[in-house]
Amino acid sequence: MTPPEPLHTFHIPVMGLAYTIDSPIRVAHYGIDSVISIVDDELMEKMNAFYSKKFGLPYREVTKKMHDYRAERITSYLNLVDNIVKRKYREFCNELATNRQALYDFIAMLPQASAVKQALQFYAASPFDKAGEIRSFVAKHLHPGAIDVNIMTKVDRANYAKNSALPAEFNDAHAALRGFANSNLSSSLVLSAGMNPSLYNYIGEFSDFLPDTNSQLKKKVTLKVSDFRSALVQGSFLAKKGVWVSEYRIESGLNCGGHAFATDGLLLGPILEEFKHRKAELVTTTHQLMVKALTLKEMPFPEKPLTVKITVQGGVGTAGEHEFLLQQYNTDAVGWGSPFLLVPQATATDAVTRTLLATATEAHFYRSAISPLGIPFNTVTGTTNEHIKNSRIAHNKAGSSCPKKLLALSTEYDDQGICTASRKYQQLKLGELELYRDSISAQEFKQKQEAITVKSCLCVGLANTAYLENEIPIKGEAQGVVICPGPNLAYFDKEVSLKDMVRHIYGYTSVLAKGYRPNLFIKELQLYVDYFAKEVNDTAQEISKARLKKWAAFRANLFEGIAYYNNLFANNNFFEKGRQDILDKLEYYKDALESIILPEQVLV
């Protein structure tokens, strides 16, 4: 059976642990796809209790005393979300058939070229006595948005029972996968942060991810990737296990929210161009590998390749950019993340944090070192977590109590793992540093000290906003809120309704702040040039040949990207109003890139 065409050309990506934890409940009945993080089982258990009570549904607590509690908590919460979404969808469909204003409002949120929009406009303009017809039309052409889930593959800590390591399937990411696999959902697993071979192997053990006799998949896999090579390598690996990748979700390396995985200077435009021209190769290669794998397993396989979607996200802020990405690169959808942090109807953001985001300017958004994973992390200054952390540092109590241990991945002091944001780890590190106080300069001592204490407790900080918004008690040591917006949010300056944000995406209105906003490709280029300059300037004078070679390739890729954009925008009808500014900025950043001098002294 062919599924209905998507109502929308955008989706809401995963944000933090809590910001999209209940987004499907908020927006799926409008046909909007969104993604839940399934990393934090404790958060999901509390949200399960909260929403069960709110909707009058039975709730059975899953305690840590249960053998497979992490997976069971995730399954239970996802099933609850599925039930609520279906209920709200039925109620919404009935409302469309009986409430003319509700129908008008929904029509206003659909894309301009939508066939569904045109048909509903006919009903809205007719005498409102066709409830039965409207119900039939809605039942045939509308469907709830997807309840997709995300696993960050690196967050896969091993677990222990009485100091004995449990089997790998009880690792955090493995258990999360099992929780989704055992749920009633028919949606996608979005895998981010690179390949985890053990986890990828485990996916193939669940029949829901494998094609049935009708070549249908109950559950699909989406890979968040940074370039074509990554897509081909990971897609091929999974295909060899009989697992098909139904979507490749391309994200800007730096112009994004949360963890920033910089490419080797490859810019978004050239990356999308490669996907456009090599998609057929990707599909053919992975299909052949999947057929071979399933044949060896004596399992049914599709004669023809299954559908593959190419989507993109990161820094998109206008309807023009949205439409350009769809048309120029033949993408299937565009992700809009950070702007939805200002939409209370879509994300779980507490009022204080939302106000902080709305009033923040370009200077307040920055790429930080606060993540215990050691990966650059996009955030904003002035969070409550930042204030609490700095207060502890000032009182010589640096570090978190580390109650969840989701990022307790360092084995430097403990074979079972310890988090670099924890008080235990930081006190040990600070104690070691103290031994060198008299042998290094005061400036170097301070830099090393700050490098230790800068880490934040993301496990708690990225979850607290859902508790605060829903007035759920927060137990344990105060950590405040950590927020993970991309730099693009600097150009949005107010709380926005869901209707207005969706209409902004489709070009009916604008919710951008007044003032200058660079084109998304120019903003990403600026971020990469700044990133490259900092990498070169922060490195000691003596560098290895390998490092110098990497830098040369990085700069060459940036130059190639600039040349690509010059050609693209000189011969394209999009962005006519801002074209000269784009061309001027390309020349400016080309000059800036040429002015970065690489060190010549090389270690052999």
C-alpha cells in the first residue's frame, strides 16, 4: 500500500534531550514530522507519567529494579505517544469537518502548491454542510506526522551489575534501539554522530527493520550524515546486514544546533550537489549489497530498490532558502530546528530559556567546549546552567554530581566510565594540575584549569526544560538548563505561534527579526573560515606534516566551495534581491581565507 504524500515539506529535527521529547504530541496531528531523542529513559518515564495523567490513560511505572528497564521505559513512552497522537488526530479531523475556522487555520498552514490545500479550500468556500464529505476526504488524504526517534550513536555506555559488565545489548544505545524496535510505532530511527558497528549490527536482528514479503518496512532507518562519502560507507555497512537506509539527512557541519561535526572544509552546497548527481549510485550500490545479504539469510528481498529520500537541515531561515534547497538539489524535505525553540506549541522550552533565546544576538551564540564528548557544542551565553556552573567553580566545587551517567565514557580513572563534567573527574584533574602550578606560567595554568571546568552536565541540563515547563519536580543537585540552538536563531527575536512559523516557512509571512541576515550558505562559509582561522591560530608553532596536509586540504575545499557558489549564484534566478550581497561576501571570505597563513615549521 502506497502511503499518502507528505502534507509538509519540512520536519522538526531532534533537539537536545527534552526540547522535542513531546513534539509529536504537540504537532503530529497537523501532519508535521518530528524527532524524539530516546537517550534519556528517566526523562521518558517521567513524561510517561505526566501525559498518562493529563490524558486519563493508565500508567504502569517501570522501575530500575526491572531487568530491562531502559528498553521497557522507552517502549512504554513511545507507545503512549503513539496512542495520544492517534487520538488527537481523530479529534482534529472531526474538528476540520465541523468547525469552519479550524479548517481555515489549517489551510493557512499548508504549502502553496499543495493539492490537499486546494481541495480543502473548495470545502471551506462551499456551504458548510458537507461534514461527511470532508471527513472522507481527510481520512483519505491526511495522516499524522511521523513519530521518529533519534539515537546518538556515541552515547552507548556499557552497563554493569555488581561490577560485572552486562552483555553489549544492554549498552545505552543498544537498549534504546531495542526499546524502539519493540514499540508499536511504524516510523524512522534517526542515527547521528557517525558509525557504531556494534549498534548497526544489532539493527539487523529486528525483523521490523527488514523488508517483508511485500517489500514493506515497518520501521525505517535514517542516517544523519555530513557528506556523500559518509553516506556511502554507512549505507553500505547497513546494507550488508540486510538493512535499508530510507533517508539520508544531510546536516551542515557548523551551521547547526548542538554538537557540531565540522567537515574537512566541505560546504553544504557542493555536498548537496554531489548527492544530487550520485544518488543513483548510492541507491544501486546499497540495493545490491542488501539483496546479497538477505539472499544469504534466505529472507525475502525487494526486486527493485526501495525508496530513498534526501533531506537537508542546518541554518535555513527563509522561505526562499527552503524552496531553493527543494528545487535546486531535488531534496525531499528541509529540517527547521532552532527557530521552533521559540514556538511553545511545538517544543518543550521553559519560559526563561525562551526569553533568553529571543533576546540573544549574534554575539551571544557561540561554539563551546562544554560537551563531555569533547565535540564542539553550539549554545548561547547566559543560561542558568552557565551561572550555576560558574558559581560552583568560584566556590572550589567544580563539576556535577553526575546522577545519570549517560556520558560517563572516559576510562582514564575508572574502567566502568566517568564523565568529564563530573565533580569526581574534575577534582582529580585539578589536583593533578596543581602539581604543575610552579612549573608553568599563570596564563597557561588558567587555560588548563578552564579546559577542565568548562564541561557541563548535559544529561541533566538538556532535560530540565521539560520538567520546568510542565512543573514536574526536579530532584538532586541544581544544574539549570543547557540549550543547544544553532547560530541561525540570532535572526529570530520573538515567541511565535505554530501557525505563524509554518506560514513563515512557506512564504506567506515573515517572523524574522529586523536587520541584516546573511544567506544560509554565506553564514556557513563564515563559520568555516572562522573555525579554520581559530584552528590554525590556536595550534603551537611546530606542527606535524599530517596536520599541515589536512589544513591545506581544508583550505582547498573552502576555495572550491567559494568557486562553486560564485558560479551557482551568477547563473541562478533564486535570491535575486540578495544576489549582489552574496557575491560580495564570497569575495570577502575568499580574501579572508587567503590571509590565513599556515605555519611553515614542520615536525618530521
